[in-house]
Amino acid sequence: MIDCENEVYTRIVRMLREEFPGINVAGEYTKTPSSFPHVSITQSDNSTVADKQDTSGKEAMSLVMFEINVYSNKSEGKKTECKSIAKAIDEKMFSMNFRRLAFTPVPNLEDATIYRIIARYSAATDGENFYRR
């Protein structure tokens, strides 16, 4: 299996910490973030690209999907803060050749005072490079 989760996570985290000092970032879904703003970055799918398989017995390319959750609990401007963070992530993902599949505000049923956006991205990878398909 071609595993690029750590590489993608690291690239996004570096950018977020530079642009949003104090941001809380996790590599897995967190039901209740310990501080805000919070971002979770998870690889939600990794499948073999069938038309890139050959008889070598090795996986040549994988199709990967990442889900990113952005949370803010500001008393004023939480939607704006989430959108600003999500936009920076979106630009980073596009610079890595990912394609956005979804960008959706989601009601946070656990705590309505927290604003949340979910974004999903997809790309094919050979383990070194990312390709839009």
C-alpha cells in the first residue's frame, strides 16, 4: 500500500502553524477539541488505481482521499475564521495537485456554539508525486 498520509499531514500542519499561530491540529477526528481553532486531517480512503496495475506484483498508484474538519468557537466571527483556515488549506491542497470533492458547513450537533466545515480532497499518488485525475 502506498501511504502518503504523514507527508500530506506534515505539509498542511507546517503551513497552518505558520499562518495561524496557536492553531490546534490533529491527525485524527476529535469529537471534542481541546482548544480552538481546531483542524483535523485524516486520510479517509486509499484504493488501488486498477488501470495502473501491472504484473510486477507492486502497487504502482493509489487514489487517496483526505477529510479535513475545521472548527471555531469564537463568540463572533467563527464562520469567518473557519472559512479563512479552510481557504488556506484549500490553496495548499491545490498546490499539491489535489482536487476538492466537497466543502460543506456541518451543524455541530454536540455543541451548536462551535462552527464546523468539512472539506474532502482526492488525488492519485505513486508515493512521491500527486496527480489530479
